[in-house]
Amino acid sequence: MKDSGFMSNSNMRVQTERLVLRIPCLEDTADVFSIHSNPETNNHNPAGPMKHLDEARERVAGWVNDWTRNGIGYWTVIEGLHNKVIGVSGVRVMEWSGRKILNLYYRYGPEAWGKGYATEVAQEALRAAQSYQPDLPIVSRTRPTNVPAMRVAERIGLHRRPDLDTEHAVYVSRW
């Protein structure tokens, strides 16, 4: 367990040019459910949309726990101008392919698509990851049909690693 993380104070926020990134809280449950239960946001998710609010509550609780346990995790993404939750994104510690990694994740509501938000937050997540634990590889795993997600990974400098593919196309900072 890491005792001093990137954002160990739960009141801290990261501000980008257009967005506010903050540690999730249980009050985000309805917004998380709205985004994750939308069929459009699950076009590349074989599990499909969330079906119950309890799933969102459990997911948010897990993300909060990531911050508590590891000092880094996924952010609730708020569009600054309208103060509206538009997505969830960031990096979280996990085990994958026999290694400890920082998993890069981004999921946004359709109203946020095409505005460069995923790239903006992914770049901030890379900075956080390098500050937090620079020796861990950053990994983005996405379905090979999810071209927008692959473009985000490429834009932020992750490298395609077909040798690591399973059912996902894999991009890494290093391996």
C-alpha cells in the first residue's frame, strides 16, 4: 500500500484548461449510472450497459477505495463551464498480464464526445501517473473496433503492442 499518493487529500482537485477532475464520491452515483447505463457509451463493451443503480454505487465505492488505498485512481470529470459531470477517467493500480500496472480508463457521455476531453484528461492522468509511481507501465486496453479510444492512446504517446493483445488492442507507455 502506498501511503502518500498523488492526491491524498480528498478535497484536492485538478483543473485542466476546460475541466475539473476530482476524486469520485458517492454523490456521483446517479451521474455514473447515467453514463454507464447508456447503450451508446457501451458500443464496445461486451458486458453491455449497467442495468441497476446499485452497480454504479459499487463501482463508485471501488473508485473511492482506490484513492484511499493507493493515492491515485479514476477521476470524476466535470465540464467546468456548466459544472456538469461528463465522464470518468484516469489511471488506477491493478494487476494485468502478471504485472502491476496503471490502467488508463475513459468513459464519457455522448454529449462530451468529439471535444478532445478524453485526450485532455488522459494527458493529465499520464502526468499524475509519472508523479505517483513512474516505474509502473501505463496500459490502455480497448476493443479493436473502438477507434476513438485507440486514437486517444496514440495522441498521448502510448505505443501499440499487438504482442500483448488478448480480446483487447493494447497500448502501453513501456513494458
